[in-house]
Amino acid sequence: MFCDRFERILKFIRFSHTVFALPFAMGSMIVAAQGLPSMRVVALILLAMVLARTAAMAFNRMADWEIDKENPRTAARHMLVSKRVGWSLVVFPSAAFILVCWFINPLCFLLSPVALAIVYFYSLTKRFTSFTQVFLGLALGIAPIGAWLAVKGRFALPPLVLGSGVLFWLIGFDLIYAIQDYEFDRSKGLGSMVVKYGIAASLRLAQVMHAILLCCLFVFGIVGGLGKIYFAALLLVLGALVYEHRAAARLDIAGINKAFFQSNAFVSVVFVVAVAADVFLRSIKTS
């Protein structure tokens, strides 16, 4: 009984999609610390990321509760948990996130309500703007910045570059993902860049966004002091993005879903593995 309820909660918040932003936060953390910070800091960053994402996704589900009921793709979501459980997944993780940030450092604690406001705000944007993908990108783009602040306690150029890359990455792949809801969003008057520009133009725009992502990752490698392993891994990132865009060009919804998860999970995992390998191997050579 408990396992079934827990599984429903994980499906409700799409916990598997945590794999997208978390590796970028971990990569930012590793570069900031030039290795691993204390296990206390690592644990607090991981906990803060999971709590913030849980609260943000739960808020998204609650804000879109009635809309999701009408969308054939999302019609079963409201049956996973009750509204009471849904709102509890907003309130308690939000409070826990702020508490965790208090244990990290004063700046993270001070900015924690701002971070929550940013990740909540995305869920409301489809009601008044077409640029919902931009706000989603901003919501995830703050993850590597937050991880850097947790280690260093101050802002710097590398996490801002990486956060910008995550922003453009999210815009690109959500333009592809939102194709599934094109007809529904248009019929309901909901804001989306895909509705505004159409499917063909959105696919071209997604390519531009991912080209900018690659530029940001390249610049991050320079300003973050990374080396050959990291830059070589960017070729794998390029390959995954090409695969995703080829799948999207066929406009096969099942194929888009598969490519969406596989290629973007691959991009984020390759990124953090490359950063870790580069930093740790360099530290071994210099020790």
C-alpha cells in the first residue's frame, strides 16, 4: 500500500526528470570546489535540489489541475494523488528547502524564497505570455548558480555562463516537447512559443537554442579552467542533440518522447562525468 502510494507521488512529480538539471548543479559544485566539497555540503546541495524540484513540480501540477484534466496527454495526472496530497507536496518541501538553505550559508538562505518564486512562476506564465519556455529555462538555469553559491558563498562568472547554457538547453528541448500539446494549447488559448511560431519554426528555433547551449558549455570550460577531457566530451553532447533533433523532425510523438528523455538525460550525465573526470584527474596529476 505504502509503496503504491509512494510510486504515485513519484509519477505525479515526474521524479525521473530530476536527472536533467541535477547533473549541471553537481558539475558547477565540482568546479567551484575544484573537486568535492565536504560531504555535508554535497548532501545539502542534493537535498536542496530535490526539495526545490519537488515543490516546483507539485505546484505546476496543482496550478494546472483543471487544464490537465482536459488534455488527453495529461488527463490521468489528477488521479495519481488527491489535491490535499498535491498541496502538501508544495508546502512541506518548500519549507524544508528554505531550512536546508539556512544550513548551507546565509546567502543561500536569503535567496531561497527568490529561488522558489522563480520556479513557481513558470507554472503561471502560460496564462499571459507565449514565452513559457523561457521561464522554464530560467527556473532550471538557477540550479548551477545555486550549487556554486552553496560552495563559494558568492557569485562568479562560470556558474552564470553555465546557468545561461541550461536556460537555452531547456528552451530548446521544451520547444520540441511542447509539440505534443500544440493543438490543445492553441484550442485553449494557452501561451507557448510553439503556438506563437508554429511547429516548423519552433523546431528551427530549438536548433538555434541548442547551438547557443554548446557555445555556453564551451565558454564554461574556458572560464571554469577545464581541460581536454571536458572539451572532448562536448562532441558527445553534440551527437545527442543531433539525434534529438532528427527524431523531432520526423514529428513522431512516441519517437519525440523517447529521444527527449534519452538524449537530454545523456547530455546532462555526460556533462557531469566529463567535469568530474577532468577536475579529479588534473588534481591527481598535480598532487
